[in-house]
Amino acid sequence: MKIGQQATIVEFNIDTIPLKLLEMGCLPGNRVELLQIAPLGDPLYFTINDSHVAIRIETARQIEVTF
Amino acid sequence: MAEKTIKVALIGNPNTGKTSVFNQLTGLKQQVGNYPGITVEKKIGYCRLNETTRATILDLPGTYSLNASSIDENVVIELLLNRKDENFPDVVVVVSEVENLKRNLLLFTQIKDLEIPTILVINMSDRMKLKGIELDIPYLEAQLKTKIALTSSRKNIGIEEIKQRILEYQSLPTEPCLNASSIDPEYFDKLRKAFPNQLVYKLWLVITQDVNFLNLERNEMKSSFTKSHTELRRLQQKETIKRYQFINDTLKVGQTIDRSKAGNISARLDRILTHKIFGYLIFFVILFGIFQSIFDWSSVPMDFIDEKFAQLATYTATHLPPGEFTNLITEGIIPGIGGILIFIPQIAFLFLFISVLEESGYMSRVVFLMDKIMRRFGLSGKSVVPLISGTACAIPAIMGARNIENWKERLITILVTPFITCSARLPVYAILIALIIPEKHVLGFISLQGLTLMVLYLLGFGIALLCAFILHKVLDLKTKSYFVVEMPGYKIPMAKNVGINVVEKTKSFVFGAGKIILALSVILWFLGSHGPGDEFKNAEKIIEQKVYNSPVPVNPAVIPNWTAEYKLEHSYMGIAGKMIEPVIEPLGYDWKIGIAVVSSFAAREVFVGTLATIYKVGDQSEEETTIKEQMRHEIHEDGSPVFNLASGISLLLFYAFAMQCISTLAIVKKETNSWKWPMIQLVFMSGIAYVSALVAYQFLK
């Protein structure tokens, strides 16, 4: 994803995704927007389901999205 | 007339303004303590509802849901599951905020499932217009089966409404909003049959969390209702989806958002504050500003405290009848209390800045900027704050590590923070550098002495990162590594919240670490002013004899100094100094430096003072130069100077690395809740100090 791009969550690895992220609204069908990438390429700053959250790339990799 | 007390628990997501609601409800009528056995802060406040009723309000740690992922969150669940807990609330107040209502309601629906009377507070209502949000309160109340109080804690609106709702708590409906057990009816039916007296949702929480519940053995329950981790997670996911479905349906009718009105100041600020170049630039400018002000502003009250305590000591020394008790007061207790109070200005300023940065939402951005760099060293982006604070004093810095959720990252942060050059090292560095580094300039403008000081700062920071890296590889702690940081919208910090925070943190330092500093100062005083045997007792006579037998005439002015030195040499502390001489000799120190090193275990800055006593410096006004001169002229028996480049560098390294701060150890004990970690810290830091000092001395000798 590029900065400013939006996508829809399709699926994710349920064993490795922190539950906290699900509670923030990171669920299949919800919209995500990549707001910022930290200067060294990690972590990433998203809007998920109207919440503003930063997560590490390793976590973000576990989430599959479509555009 | 008997007074009625209603027990209230305040629960909510982080960043909803829960603490400001708490502060508005209770004012300064608060008590901060710890939950037994853990370092989670327990805040209880009191508030009068009407003439006959008052409320005890428990401010529970912020949590996103009833699925615990940290000890803070565990506290919330354990309390809500245990009706026998003395703090079990009569009524729960869930604090949510207008902009993130959807997410906030997740926690609300979970609490409703526990069938406890629950009030919903929708906070930050003053931002509704700005964000183009409208709410249909009667509809939401009906759907969510609760009473709603629309508030703005910032503007003190709606606080009376909350109080009124609390008073009427008995009329609140207790039925759940939705039926969570429909995610796997068969499984939940079995649960219901096995434990007919219990709420199914409670059982479900017990199964999915690591909490103990009543007398039910978790294992017993687990064995009959085992599901694999994945299956449980899948069910939890289903549960979360189901709750969001309900919330979305409710909000579709009950909430209208006009997105065109949503002015997006936060997004614009983010673009600058987390920018590749400007982000770091702004961060370092802010850092620099904080340092400047901490050192500049707090030097005035610190000098004032120092001076007043010195005056007080002189006053008591001259006005109280001479004797052991007076000595204890003037040489032990007063300097001891002064040693605690002198830290207050720096600590208060530091907490002021940190809580302003936190309240405004900027701290999350710093964490975001620094995470990648810090992670290489086993630290988290959140470790930046303690490491910065450590340049003032390790004590508030270590307390600041509390918000790191990952225990391993938090522990490493706590363990390495004392390596950072704190303000107490400065007087020691200053005098040693002046002694051994020539007052020369390289390249015409760089002062060699200034350069050395900077190298020492960098050395402290470097060794902190190095040790963090080693600890990261060595420590085998199983903690789930996750990093989810909410980036809250920017807000102007509220003076009341910041004020209460600064007062609470400072108080906690004074009463926590203060007791230990005081006790140790008294012990050190005793050891330095008492000694076994006749040599200590008869010091005056022995010196008199010496003067009498001296072949050359002795200036009578030096006699009290000689006596003091002789006494010190034969006091318990002097004996200890002599005893450790074989250990410190390879580092280039004699027994006098040994005493200074031992006594500065209480606090590093004691070093200069102790040497001043030992090297019999009488004149207070010229202390700095005279000590320096005395130290320069101090010679070994063979005539070589005691303080040369080798022993000086060795001492500098020792002070840079050694754990010589009893208050830091005390706070580490408090934060980790065991003596194990401070002891490990003491051993490894002193070990590094000893070895590096040894190597430096042996090489340079």
C-alpha cells in the first residue's frame, strides 16, 4: 500500500494478530487507509475503522487487503 | 443520619478523557496506591452526590476490551468478575468519547454482558459540532439499555449529570445488549449446563483469559471445555465481529456524521510531526528545550533548597545543646531530608513536560518515530521517554517506563536507564575533569575539558544501548511481542490534569524513595562519626601527643583538621575504606578515595563532599578550588601524585558506569516488585564499572 491509499480487509492470520488490533476494528470488511510510514520504513500508521493506529510491519504483513 | 456510600468503577478506553472525568468528579480528594502484588496504580477518589450519599470512585486502568493483554487490564477483569471483591462496584461508569464512539462501545457491550448496572458517559461533546457529529440520545439509551450522560470534562459540562445518574443506579436495566453466546450455541449451552449458577459470559471470559475466578479451578474448567488456542481465537474474533455488527446497526440510526464538516487538523499536524526530516528535527528541538529548561529553571529552586538546608543545619548546630542527638540532626537527618528535597524541582519539571507531551498526543508520534531504531536494541519506541528523562534523574525516568506494555522491553528499559548520565554525576565529573584534563583547546575552539564531558555523556548512552542489546539476547522472557499504538487526536493539555499528575508523581517519589535516602544518610553519618576502639575515642589526645612530640612547631589551626582526619581514619567508615583497599588498589585508588566511593553509594554527588572532609578542607567559600588543589597535591608514599591521568580516567569510568544510587535501586525494586532485578542491576553495573576502571588504569599507568 502507498501513503494515502485505501483498502478493504479481507483476511488475516488469526494466531499472530494481536487481539487488541481486532478490538480496534481491524476486521474483515472494514476499511483501512495508510496515513504515514515512519521515516525508517517501520512502523506504519493506519486509520482502521475510524481509529488511528500504528503497528509494526511484521504485524501489517499478516493482514490481507483488496483495493 | 447514616450516610450511604455508592461504589463506582470508572472504566474506559485510553484517550477518552477518563482521567479528566475522574479529576472533575473528585477534585483533589484522591488516594493513589498500588494493587497488592503488582505495580499497577490504584486510584480511588471521593465525591459527594447529595446530603446523604457519597460515592467512592475507583479509576480503573484504561482498556480497550475485557480481553486482557497487560497487568493493568487484568486488574479490570479480575475486579468485574469477582462480586466478593471489596471494591466490586455497585455501578460501572463507562467513559467513551464522541469521535471514537464505535470502538468505545465494544467495551461497553462486554460490560453489559456481565449484568452490572452500567452508565454510559459520552465525553468530549464539545467537539461534536466541529466534527459534524449528531447523536440521538433517547434512541441510543433504548438500544444500549442504559442511561447516557453527555459530558465535556474539559469544559466541566455534564459532571452533575453523571452524579445524578449514579444516584439513580438502581433503576438501571441490567440485561445485556446482545446475545454473545450465539457465536457457538452448542458450546455455550454445554457451559451453561455445567455451571448453572454462573453467568455464561463470565465463564467465557475465565476460559479465554488468565484470571482466577471465585473458587473455580481454571484447570478444572479448562479440561472439560478445552478448545485449541486457534479455536478460541476464532471464537473471540466472531464475538468481536458480532459486537461490532450490533454497534454499527445501533450507530447507523443513533449517530449521524457529516464528514464534510470534519476539519482535519490532526492529519495536517501529523504530516509535519512525523515527517522524515521535520519529524526528527522537531523532536530534537523539543528535547533540547526540555533539557535547557530542566537544568536552567530548576537550578534556582535547587540552590535555594541547598542553601536553606545548610543554614538550617548551621542554625541547629549552634542553637541546640551539643551532643550526640544534635549531631544526628545536623549531620544526619537535615542533610538527608535536604538530599531528597533537592530532587523535587527537577522531578516536577520533568513530569510537567512529560505529561504535557502525553496529554497533547505528541508522545505517541515520538514512539512512532523512534520504534524502529530502539527495537534493534531490544527496546521499544516507548523506551525513548525514560532514556531522555534519565539525563535529569533516573528515578522519574524509571517510573516513566510504566507505559511500555511489553514486560521484557520495559524491564530492559528499567535496567539500562541508570547508565544515562544523570545530574548527580555532574559535580563528580566536573572536579575530576578539571584535575586531569589540561585546559587546552583543540583546533583552536574545542575545549578539551568540554569534549571530555560530552564523551562521557555519549559513553553513558552508548553503554545503555549496548547493555540493552546484550540483555535482549540473554534474557529469556516469554512475552508476547506486540506493538499497537493508538495515535490520539491532538489536544491542548488540561492544566488541572497536568497539575494533579505532577503533584501525584512528585509525592510518590518523595515518600517512596525519600524514606530510603533518609535512612541511608543517617547510617552513613553514624558510620563516619563513630568508631570502635580507643584510637577513635582518644583521637584528640593522640593528636595532642603528636603535636607535642613534633620536632617542628605545628600551626594550632590545623589541629582540629588533623583530629577529624584521624577520627575518620579510625571510624567504621575508615576501617571499611582500609578493608576494601586491596580491591580498589588495582584501580589506582587509595583508602581515602575508597571511603568516598563507598559513601557515594548513597548518592554520587556525596563523592566531592566526602573528599572535602577527608582532605581537611576548612574554607567553605573557596571549596571548589581548594579541594582541587588539595587533590592535586595528594601524594602516594613514594611521592607520585594520587590523582594522575590513569587514576582520574579510572575514576571517571567508574562513576559513569557504577550503580551508586540507593534511591534508584529502591525505585527499581518498587517498579519490578522484587529485590531480584535491582540486585542484578547493582552487580552488572558495578561489574562493568570495576572492569573498565581496572583496564583503563592498568593501561594508562
